[in-house]
Amino acid sequence: MILCFLTLLRVAIISTKFEDIQEKLPECKISEEFKHLKYSFRNILKSKRLKSLLIFNSLMVAIIKILQNLRNTVLLEVRMPEQYFGVIFAFLGIISGIATKNQDKIHKKYKNRTLTFLAVPTTISCLFIGILLMFKLDTKISIPIILILFALQYIMKGPYYVLIKRYFNNFTNSEKRIKIATVNNLVENLIASILIFGTSFILNIIPANYTLIIVGTIFSISMILLLNYMKSTVGLRMEQYGKKEIL
């Protein structure tokens, strides 16, 4: 709490140095906003590259959110004392921050395989955790493995949020980026919400280990099939795309 207070105090001091820029924005009616949104959807959905990224991002965000909701349940399943939860997730947050800092190195190393590098370990780790819980191993064995898999998920999650925005914004200007971001937020939240709700429904019927196995299997297969399709739609040079692909 002391560190949090000091951080917030520093932010407050820095914020006093900002100056507001008074700009008069034109008034816009709700009907006009819906009209603009309709045209944005129409234009964006003509691009196979953006459609692929929209679907991929929705699935990736869904699995990240699902795992976020299931981690406490997993730790309870292996009888981890609840007072350690905060310390564990604090360290995982630090790991995620370090990985995020190195997102450019990840992109340069893996290039067109970056999304594969980030997505496949995330989904497969979900499957492995479910299998591990099913075997009910000794906690001295299961807890370290689960924590390593959690760390792996956080390492993938941190750079992903930065890099996916970078891929969405490729070959666009500031005006197009706003439209793409709006459509992406709508699609992402809609699909992710449905998948999270479906996972919660499954979790109410069957134990957490089987839920993780089902979710991990479905998302792993979906990601592999989608990534295979995306080889011809995402990661190409600008001159390799048609006119519809460049907004």
C-alpha cells in the first residue's frame, strides 16, 4: 500500500504539469454515430486481414479473461493458502511487465510467427493445467508446475496487448485507427463475453479440471486452424495486399 501510495502521489504531481488544450469539437448526433459505425463495419469486413485479426483477438482476449477467472479456482484446487494469492499475482504482474517491455524483441525475433508464439502456449497451458489437476499429484509437484504455467501465460499476455494494436494499426492513418479500434472493441467484447459466459456455464456443471481441459482443447484447435488460415492474410508486405486490404 505504501508503494501504491507513492506511485499515485508521483502521478498526481506529474499530472499538475499538463495543460488542457481547448478544442471545439463539432456536435454529433447519435444517429450519425451509428451511421459512421455501420460504414466502418462495412469497410473493415471487406479486409480479410482485419477480419482475421478481429476473430483472433476476440479468441485471445476470451482465453486470457477465462484463465484470469479460473486461476483462483485452480489455486484452491491444489490447496494453496489464500493469503499467498496476492503475493503470487503480484510477482506474475511483474513478470508480465518485464515481458511487455521486451515486446519489440519478441516481434523482431518471431516476425510473422509472433501471434503463434503468443497464442499457442497460452491455450496449451490451459489444457496442461486441467490434465495436471485431473491426476491429483502431490502438491509439492503440482504447485510449482502450475505456477510455471501461470508465469508462461502472463509472459504471453503482456506483449500481446501491445503487439495486437500494432498489427491492427499497420497500413492505416489516425482516422482509420479510430474506426478499427471501435469495431474491434465491439467485436472483442461481444465474442469474449459469450465465450466467458459459456465457460462459466460449463464450470457450474463439471469440475474445474474438466472445464480447463475442454476449454484448452477447443481454443487450441481453434487457434491452430485460424493461425493456419492467417498465413495468407496477415503478416504480408504492403505490396502483397490488394486494395481492399489497405484501408
